[in-house]
Amino acid sequence: MDRIHLLLATSGGETWEKQVSAVTLPGALGSLGILANHAPMLCALDEGLMSCRTEAGETVRIRISEGIANVADNEVTLLLSSMAVENK
């Protein structure tokens, strides 16, 4: 299975990271789906619910604030004001 390193970081210093197989983000221009080997991208995020699929096959949902997503080399980094993990 191809993997993506997902890192969420808030301005308050909170971080959350996992190895995942897929990420869905609430982009400013619509929903974004990210899989392994995605083209490099920098985009604005809207407040909303993001989800990711873990290596164990579980879906994790995280409520995020507006922010920025950077996608490159199988790494997705989200810079946010706040986040709240809804399930682990």
C-alpha cells in the first residue's frame, strides 16, 4: 500500500500525525482528495471536516479551521488555527 505522511499543526503548537493511505480535505474551492504520489500542491483550506484512512483501514475525522495545505513527495502538511479529532 502506498502511504502518505500526514501532519497537522496549529498556531497554538498542537500537532497530530499519522501514516495514511488517503486524505480528503475541505478546500476553499471544493473538496480535495489526496492519494499517494499526488502532484505537488499548495492550497487554501476552508473550515470543515477532513478525513483520512489509516494504515489499519480506519477512517479518522478531524474538524479543522481555515488554513493552508502543502502536498509534496507523499507528505501532506496542514497549517491551521485549530483542530479537533472527532474519532481516533
